Amino acid sequence: MVQKLDYLKETPSQTAGPYVHIGLAPGAAGFEIYDHELGQDIAGPNAKGERIRVEGTVIDGTGSPVKDALIEVWQANSEGYYSHPEGGGPVEEGFRGWGRVITDFDTGEWAFDTVKPGRAQGRDVGIQAPHINLWIVARGINIGLNTRLYFDDEDEANAADPVLNIIEWECRRATLIAKRSEGTSPQVYRFDIRLQGEDETVFFDI
Amino acid sequence: MKSKGEYYQRDREWQPPALTPDYKTSVSRSPRYAMISLQNSISEITGPTFGHNDVDPIDNDLLRNYAYSEQSPIGERIIVHGRVLDENARPVPNTLVEVWQANAGGRYRHKKDTYLAPIDPNFGGCGRTLTDENGYYFFRTVKPGAYPWRNWVNNWRPAHIHVSVFGVAFAQRLITQLYFEGDPLLDKCPIVKALPTQDARDSLIAALDLNATVPLDSIAYKFDIILRGRRSTLFENRLEGN
């Protein structure tokens, strides 16, 4: 026998289930209980930068939209700073960079409004391409799935992004790149998340 | 000099795999490719923070937060309490804990739940609170009922409360379910059994805590929540790559 390491074990994850809305978005479940639901305003009124909308679906292995998913959003402001003590720099008053959105019960579509993030610092050296961190939970998902959304009008930054570049299969990097819609105001980007099957989205063990 | 580093990697032999065929819905919702291992950057070591402007004091009292004046939900009155700690056993203060659950009859207040057990007019079924400076939290609620669900023809969920926790980093984000000591349905549940080890399953069972009861009022269960711990680098640590 050797000495005991005194670490605790992380609490194991369990699925959020089909009724995640009750806890995290009760208005969508069909009742009003809180004065304000959390995660409804990602950027706040004072955020600088380009206002954008991101929309998409979550698709399962049969090609069907997932209609009971919840997605959480975590992003930097337009200067690449996160709203956090270690976030890299100051953010605008009211900028949280965090939000949550659900997929529509009928269509499976989701959408959120925010500002386009700037380039956050890299892990040691260098700089990351603009990206939005996403975390997806739903019935049938045993532990939340982490992925990242990049932008298709950031070719140069994407080509140098340290995270995209560790994905060995270049063809799979494309699953993380949101597509810019033409002629929309605010600017819309489309990002479909495929849990399984053809063009399965890259998920990260962070 | 100590500086803060990355979060300890998730133990994927302890956490549930994506694909657990006995929990049927996981079959078409589980990625088939391996996840890409990502060392933490600023995007993962940061995460949303919450304050007292985000929650109301009544939000953690499910006996009152949706009840008509002078009324109460039906069911066994319980207190759920515990601490949010990290893997280094350090308290996680001021972090948001959200819960949701079925009522005492096993029915959720959700437009998609059609189970024949009735809605309780005095029970919403959700709550939220911030941990205090010692990582401590508590809720008051009714014990949720078991309910049937479509998986195999005759599956019943053990009584459970869904729990969502943030920590201070997006890498710590966690949703789980709290179960109750002594529930005979625990060993039959494909969702519980998505966890690969009995030790992991046991770690989700809240213990009856008679010391924390309010005599002649509410019975208590203790449930500690452990989030990923963070590395302290003992020496200058030039991280490689990226």
C-alpha cells in the first residue's frame, strides 16, 4: 500500500433529461416563476462591436432535429476579453458573454443574439480566432458536450487558430465554422450541430 | 511561486460514456468520433459569474416559491443541503446551483409531460441559489415521486432532483441528478447505470441527515457536489504547444 491521495472525485454527470426547461428556462416549460430568467441577454446594451445573430439546429444520428436540447453560450467581447477575473481585460458594463438557448419544441431551431467576439489570447503564445464556446445538454446526452463555433469570414484567423489546428482531419474542422448569411441585418450566421453521423460536429474533452 | 494552471482532466472512466445503449435515447444522440482532447485556454478556465442580483431569497424554497398564499405543495417536506467543493476539497463560494424536479406524484410542470399523476397547483418544481462563502447551499422542497418513462416497456425513474452547477470555469460546468438513500429503483435504472462504476452511482445518493432535520417539520438529506479541481503549478510551468 502507498499513501492515500486526498483528492475528491468529481460528481458524475447525468442527463439533463427532456424537462431541462423547468429548471433552466421555466418560461419555455410553460410557467412563470422567476422575476427574471438567467442567460437571456448575452452581450448587454453597452457591448461594442458587431451585433450578430447565430442560428441553427441540433441534429441526431437519424438526421432528425433534437427538440429538447439546451445550449449554453460562453464568449469573449469584441476585444477578446471574457467577463471573468482572469478574462484578459475589462468588459463593457452589462456584458456577461454567457447565455442559454433552447431548441424549439416544434422545429428544433435555436437562435441567439450577441456581438461577434474578438480574438482571445492563446494558451501560451499566440492568439485564438474569434469563437463562441458552446455546451449542449439534452435527453440522451449523458454528459454535456463541449464544442466551439468559429466564423467563415475569418479565414486568416481560423487558419492560425491553435485549437482548429489540433484537429488532425482538416475536413472535420469545417464542422466548427458557422456560415455567414448574405444580406441580413443584423448579420446572421448559421451553425448546425450534428451529434452523430455524416459531418458529425467536433466535440472537445476540455 | 505558485500560479494557477489548468483544471484536472475529467476522469472519463468515472464519468458516463456518451453511448449507453440500455438508455435508448443515447444511441442516436451520442457522437461516434472520439472527442478531441483540448488543453485549457482562457476560454475554458473562465466562465460566467453570478451575484445576488441574479437570484431572489425565496428562489431556494420550493415549498413557497410557487404556492398560493398560506398553502403548501403536497408531499414529504424535505431539506436538501450540502456544499459545493472542488476536487482539492476547497469550497466553491458564490456559485449558482439550480434544481428542478417532479412533484410528489412524479409529475413535472412541463407542457410536454403527460403522465396521469396530477399537477400540484402549489408546486412549480424549480429553484436556484448561490453558495455562501463556505460553498454551502440548501433548498427546501418536497420529495419527488418516482414516475414511469418510455425506455423499456416498464421503466421507472427513481426519485431524483436535477442539479445544475457552474463553478468558476466553463470547464467545470455540470448537470447531474440527486437520488435518495434507500430507493429500490436505483439498481434498475438505465440512466443511473450509465455510470460505469458502482462507486460513481453511490456518489449521487443523498444521505438521510437526521441532524439537519427540523424536528416536527422537515426531514433532511445531505448532498455534496464536487467540481473539477485546479492545478497549482509548483514551479514555473511553461505549458507546451499552442
